[in-house]
Amino acid sequence: REKFKDKEVCKAFLVGLCPLDPGLLGGKRNFTVCDKIHSEIMRQQFEAHADRQDLEWDYKLQCLKSLEHAIRECDSKILNEKARIRDDWGNRRPPLPAHVIDQVSRMKRESSAMFAMAEQLDDDRFKEKEALVTRSAEIMKEAEALEEVETKKAIKTAITEEVCEVCGTCFQGSAGDAAHLQFKIHHGYGEIRAKLEELKPFKDECEKKGKEKDGQDSKKRIEDFKKQRRDNGDQGAEDNDKDSSARKDRRRGDDSPEPTKARDRGAKEVDEDDRGDRRGGRDGGKSKRRADSRDRGRSRSDRGQGRGREQDRRRDDSRSRGGGGGGRRDDSRSRRGRR
């Protein structure tokens, strides 16, 4: 019962006609024959199906695309043929009537004969020769004028080639028009254009729905964009609040008394250490000077004692050599020196 849904079945045929059917455009011009199934039985199944209305929308859309493609090809051919005819009739001359052609030909032959006769005359017959040449030129000019006039008449009365606005077939005159109306391709394009006109309300509805869908999609995109901006703004505000709170905490930490006291205590300890170092340096210098002074005193005392002992030895030696008087004087001197 649902065989018509298969991919091998032509959906355009189910809802009306397929432009590539062999009875229409299939196999003609540049169109190939539709390779899908065109069956009246399938069409009857589709028309009797419960979901016909839902399926018909999609099938009509497929049929509309096929019809528009065929019409675009035909319109393009019509434009090309019109351009060709315009160029052809602008560049070529229409045929003249037979009696006009005979008259023009006779005049041109007469002119040529007179000119040949003038060429054969001797120079002493100069005037006769000049008259023949002049008459020959006049006859040739008359023949050309006659031909131009008859050509303009032929152009005005000529039956130009025309193009059918339905199928794009070229023809000449009423007889050619009547003949081409019997062509299958003309009937085929006639049915296609009629079906396309029938589907015009459906096309308008499709375009309207497409615009509404596009509008909804555009509106949805705008709303999503605004929502994203709001989310980004909230996140940015939250980050800014966090940064502001952190800065306030740091400022409160810098302004609190306890860190100030700690810094003051640290600075005081550093100052005391510096003063202790300076004081220790001065005391150390004094102790060093005292030790140096004691060393120098001991050195002088040792040198004095050494000199005293040397003098004592000398006195002893002197007494042993010179007698008692001298010895007493030396003792007194020795005592004064010790004092």
C-alpha cells in the first residue's frame, strides 16, 4: 500500500506531471528521459493514502523544482534565438524579386559592354570614347540605385523569423506558426507552463513560509546572541566584583594597625641591631687600643729592666776592679736609677 514512497517512484508524476516524461520533454532537445517509475497505480495509492496531505507538500515541492528547471531552459533558448535572428537579419540582405534581379543584371551588363567598347577605340576618337565611358558609369549608377531601392522594399515586406514564446521554436510566417503548433514539444511546454501556473499559489506559500522560517531563525540567532552577551556581561561583572573585592581586601590589609605595629617592631629591631653593631664596633676599638697600650708598656718595662740589670753588672765589675769608694757611689747611683 505504500510502494509509492520508494525512491524509484517519481514523486513529481504522483502530484501532477513529470517534465522529463517521454510524452513531454524526455528525450527532446537536451533533456534526458526520467529513469523513475511513472505509474497510475502508484498515483492511485498515493491519492488514497491517509497521510496524503502531509506527503503532498514535499512531493509538490519536488515537482515545482523540476518544472522550474524545464522553464528556465526554455526561456534561455528563447533569448538566444532572438539574439541570433536579430544578428542575422541585421547582417544579411533579403532576396529580391526575380524581375528586379533581371533588370539590374541587364543594366550592369550594358554598362560593362559600353566600357569595353570605349577601351577599344583609338586615341583620335577621344570624344566618342569619353562619351561611352560616361554613359557606362551612369548606367552602373542607375543599376545600383535600383537595387538599393528594391532591397529596402524587400526588407520592409520580408517575413522575418520568429520565436515561439511557449516552446522556443523558430518559424516564419503564419504557415510556419501553424505548423509548429502541432509539435509535441509545443504541447509539452504548454502543459508544463499550465501546471507551473497552477502551482503558483503553492510557490507563494512556500516562499512565505521560507521567509517566516528565516525570520524565526534570525530572531532566534539574535536572541541567542543577546543571551550570550548577557551571560558574558554577568561573568565579566562577577570577575570585576571579585577583582574589586580583592583590591579592597589588600587596601584594608595595608591600613590595619597590626601590620603597622609589626613593621614598627621590625624597624625598631633593625635600628637596635644597627646601634649594637656600631656600639660593638666602638667598644672593640677601645679594647684593642687598651691591649696595644698594655703591650707597649710591657715592652718598655722589659727594656728598662734589661738596662738596669746591665748597669748592675757593670757596677759590680767596676767595684771588683776599683775599690770601695767607687763602689758606694755606684750603689747610690743604682738606687737612684731604680727609684
